[in-house]
Amino acid sequence: MSEFTRFINQSRLFSRDEEHRLKILKAISTYDDKVDQMKISQFRDWQQARGYASKIKQYVLDHLPTLLEEFEEKISARGAEVLWARDKKEAQKYFLDIAKRHQAKRVVKSKSMTTEEIEFNELCEDNDIDVIESDLGELIVQLAGEKPYHIVTPAMHKSKAEIGHLFQESLGAPETDDAEELTMIAREHLRKTYVTSDIGVTGANFIVAHEGALVMTENEGNGRLTMSCPPVHIAIVGIEKVLPRLSDLSLFLPLLATSGTGQQVTGYNSIIKGPRQEGELDGPEKMYIILLDNGRSELYTKHEFRDILCCIRCGACLNACPVYRTIGGHTYHTPYQGPVGSVITPQFRGMNHWSHLSFASSLCAACSSVCPVHIDIHQLLLENRWEAHQEGKTGFSWNTGLKIWSWVMSSRGRLNTMSTLGHIVYRWFLPFLSRSKRKRIPKIPKRSFEKLWNDYEQQI
Amino acid sequence: MSSRSDILNRLRQPSNRKIAGQLPEWQDKDLFSDYPDSKDDLLNLFDTQLKKLSGSLYPVMGFEHAAKKLNDLLQEIDPKECRAHESPLINELKLHNQEISKYLTYIDRESISSEDFAQFTVGITGADCLISRTGSVLIHTTTAGGRRLSVLPPTHIVIAEEKQLFPSIEDALQELVQVKNNWSYATLITGPSRTSDIEKQLVLGAHGPKHLIVILIKN
């Protein structure tokens, strides 16, 4: 089945699944309330904060190669090893080499989208390495044999009862549908893992260039444990995650927390400057940083798309998107869902199989209006459509349809003729042609806007 | 060509994009509406924010009261499995309380496996600074006795002085930049460990400490 067919089938399925839609609606409306409130209670002017954030990220784009080199130099001086991975394959190879060098049998992992990108869990399974997700949401989807539903809330689609059942089956836990008890089951289950794993794998939210540090944001503490207990720490980070100065965090930490979860700041914001240093009591003996390109530098060279590399993966555009809310995260079938996923997936994986994602949007711009770093996401969806068209990836009916549309729209007379014609078809034939159970066809007024306007003008 | 130069070369390809200009400078005071108005508000605001996050604050006058408070707290939990990171501040508390000095063990001189470490019930550390606006505690490996002591035990007790209170995150980061030794890890702690991964319902104590307690010594 092609990705396009799969997408259409899944969309049909999920948009009609009322129970599913209710779960998502509930989760997102809780999020909406908290975020709206936090924007007002924390920031003097949210728009001003966005403006600063966007400026900083634009500066980063202008100086990206230099800032990356600065980061590499600073963190290497403290003994971390920086590895540059062109693509998924190379990142996988780096990991397997490290695992072999340290004879790793078990890996504990905190939530990271880059590891989803390189299909890290599948890689470990194929190579007989035990891999355990430590973030609660990620653990739930791992046990269920699924992929994350949302880049910030991976198990958004699972109800308490479903999770209770899952824990009962896969962990042998007693039956419960209480969120607190379920969390404690996961806590107990994972405690041993941290202290018996050979490698801890994490992502990072920011790369700080001047100080040579990684920054990781989380609430549960699983990330902290993952980079404190095992003797080896590997961080897999996208090359675009750069901030110039440590002081930029005083804006970006509250900004990310507000947009991501409606918190003032997240529970733990860790700054990592290397492996255990001389005189320190503990910490990993070795630290590796895999800087993942995987299509990012290619995107960087297309200057109209460069802005999408400002994205800090807060997930706000997913929550705001009417399409995401309706079809759900799994329908996208990519690590990055929602509007941002619909921009980068066709770019990373090719228009051939993925351009449909950029067309699955009403271009309502809700995504752009909530983006904390001011990316015009809907504009980039249009750019994607244009690129797909240029590459000849849009079908005959789309191309011809648009030609006819532009021919009609470029003359008032043709538009009037077509709207009269359309009126008749709509009124007299459409109700018989599409007897849809899910949609009711709205009534259209007898007089068009143009006629009303003419009348109005005559009156004055 | 190595992947490194391959990637960097691609990033260095000439582009006709407009250069955005200088980095903006700001002060937290201008950005955040909940910035404390005056120095006198620092402690009250910190207290309010920490409590909102389900953390506990005990402001006490002088070392003697602080030592007594610490002893009371530890007796309630399990004094045998408490571990502390040696610092002048905690040494001072030990001097002021015979009982604490009898049972409180420092982790600093032994190498402890993570399996053993996981048995400890309380971790006691110092702090770099406390942040009033967000109710946060900033620690780094020197003030926190490494990485594990503040995250593996189910209770984390922070001993700090009133002069360590600062208005906002920018102050904390400035403090951190000034630290001279070569630390590898710092963390800004805002409340006990938490999760909302199950139906967006808040649960405390996901993987890290369930309890975060700050004993603040006033002069």
C-alpha cells in the first residue's frame, strides 16, 4: 500500500472514531487552558518574547557552521567525543561501534525524537541489545508495540484503563486504572534498569555553542537518571538545535515549557558539559555526542525552507492543528507529526511518497500563529506544494483543476458565469449526487455577495 | 570527504538570504510579568512558587534551628539510609547538632555502585542558588555531590542560605558561568519529579524524587 493510500484510509478510520476523538479533544483542551493561562501569567508580552526567540534562532541560522564548530571544540576539550552523522545509517553505525566497544547488552533511553528518526529501538532489537524506554509515555507505547502518537505526549491516545491492561499483561502488574498507581508501577519497573544498564541514550533540546553544553528538558527525572547512572552516555542531537549563549536559556526554557506543556519551566533542565570530570564523584566515564544531519543541511541550502530549522519541537502546532486533532498522530506514519511534520517529512524523505502531507492542510495558519519562534509553517506547506508541482508529483486532475480555476478567477465575467452555474448544480443536483451520512450540505443564500454589494452601493 | 566536512561545507554554501543581524539583549525584568518587585519579595515568592509545585520550604533562623529541623525531618524518614554531600554548610549543621553528627554519612570519600546508591532514602545537598520567580533550585556537580545524590533517593533535601536567593533564571545562569571548576553537569530543579503522561493527570514522583525539601537558613 502506498503511503498516500495508507494516509487516506487511516484518516477515514480515525476521523470517524468518536471515542478516539474525544480522548484527543480532552487532552488537548487541558493543554490549551494551561498554555493560554501561562502565556499571560508569566510573560509581560508573549509576542515580544516570540520576537526575541525568533531573532536568536535567525542569528543561529546565519552562523550555524561556526557555532557548531565552537560547540565541538569546547565540549571535546572536556573529553566528550563528537561524531557527525550524515544520515540515519551513519548514526546507527556510530551507535553499534560504541556498543561493541563497551560490550553493551542493555541500553536505557530517555525520550528523544532523533532516536525515533534513526529507528533506534529496531536497531537494538536487530542486534540483540536490550533497549528500555524510560519516559513513562514512551514506555507505554513501547510496551504496546506502537510508535509515539505526539512528539511531546507520546501516549496521548491511551486511556487509563488501556494502560492498566497493558501493564497487567506485559509487566505482570496488579489491575488498576489509577494514574498514580500506574505511574508507581512504571517507577518500580524502571528503577533497576537505570542501575544495570551499560549505556544511557538521550536526545537534547539545545546545544549551547559558547559554553559547549547540551541542555535537556524533562519532568520525570528519567533523563537525569539515564545520564547519571550508566558508565556511558550517548546523546543524539539534530544539528539545528543550537543556541549561541547559556544566557539565552533564560528565555528559551520558559518559552519551551509554556508552549510545550503550559508550565512556567519544566521540572528538570539539565546542562551537560561532558563526561565525569576529575574530582567529580560520579557520572559516565565516556560521553559521545552524535550530531545528526539526516537531511537538515540539505534543507538549509534551500533558503526558503531554512526557517523550519528554527523549530524547538514544542508540539504547539500539533495541538493547534484542526487536521491533527481530527486524524490523530499515527495517521501521519512519521516520527514528526502535525504541521511541522508535514513540512519536514516530504523534505527529508522525498516528495515521491510524502508530498500528500503538505496537501493535507486547510492552510488556516493556526500553526504559524502559535509557533513560539515565529515560523510561518503554513507558508512552508505551500512551498512544499509548489516543489511537488515543480517535480511533477502532483496529479493530472490537480494540475488541470488549478489551470481551470486560475482561468476562471482571472475574469469577473467568467467567475460570475461559473458561480451561477455552480449555484444551480449545488442546489438541484448535489443533494442527490452525494448522499453522505456524515455531512449535511449547508443551504446557500439566494443572492450572491456580488449582488448584495451592488444593491448596497446603489442604496448609498 | 569526512561526514563532518561534508555537513559543514553544505552549511557554508553561499546563500542570498538576508542576514538577520545582532543578537537581542534583554533582562528578565522586562520580559516576565511575575518578576519579583523588590528584594523583600524574594523569599515570599519563592515560598509560594515552591508550594505550588508541591515542594516544601522551611525558613529557619540560624544554624541551630536548621540543624534541629533537619534532624526532625530525617528522623521521620529513615536516618540510617540518609546520605549527604560534604560542604561547609552541612559541617556547620553537624557541629550544632550531636544527633545528626552521629548518623549522617557523607558520600564523598567512597565509591558507591549505583545498585547500592539506589537503596538510599534521602539525599542532602547544597545549592548554587534559589530562584524566586520559578521556585527553582540550581545545583551543579560540586554543590550537589555529583549527579546521583539529588535524583536517585526518593527524597531530596536542599540546604541553602537566604543570600542565595535570586529573582530569575538569568541570575542563576550568571552564577553558573562564574563557577571556576570544571563541572560536567548542572540542573535547574523546579519541584519534585512529575508526569502527566497518563490522561494529562499530574502525578508526583515519576522517576526522580517524590519529595523536594528546602531548608533555608536566615541570618
